[in-house]
Amino acid sequence: MINIYKHTSFSFQFHGTDGILGDVLKALLLKYGKQWDGREAQKIVGKTPLEEAAIVVGDYELPCSIDEFVTQITPLLYDQ
């Protein structure tokens, strides 16, 4: 089991599709055959990073766990 809290010291802070996060989400969701459309942006305001990840995984019906999603997106965000 990975320590996801080690990987979630940032907040995704979804503010639409502009910027680094939008680019990272577009690329990551494309891996799953999904297209980022920003539809969950209003749902995650004030949420923790894990809650934010859970919303994306759930809304897009991704075939991965929340932990796996966080593990995948974290290095992509830090590389930007």
C-alpha cells in the first residue's frame, strides 16, 4: 500500500481547462479514452486532494482506484 498522503501535498484546484492542470488531466484522461471537459470543477471546490481525485475517478468512471489516479497524476503535475 502506498502512502498517498505523501503524494497529496498539493490541491488539484480545478479552475476549468486552462493551464497546467487542464493539460495534465487531458493527457491522463486520454489514456483511459476519456476527454477532460471540466464538468466536475464546481463539485470539488473546498475539497481535499483525495476527495478531488475521487470525484474525477467517479465522474469519468475510470478503471483505476483513487490511489492509482493520485500516483499517476502527481508526477505529471510536479514535472510541469
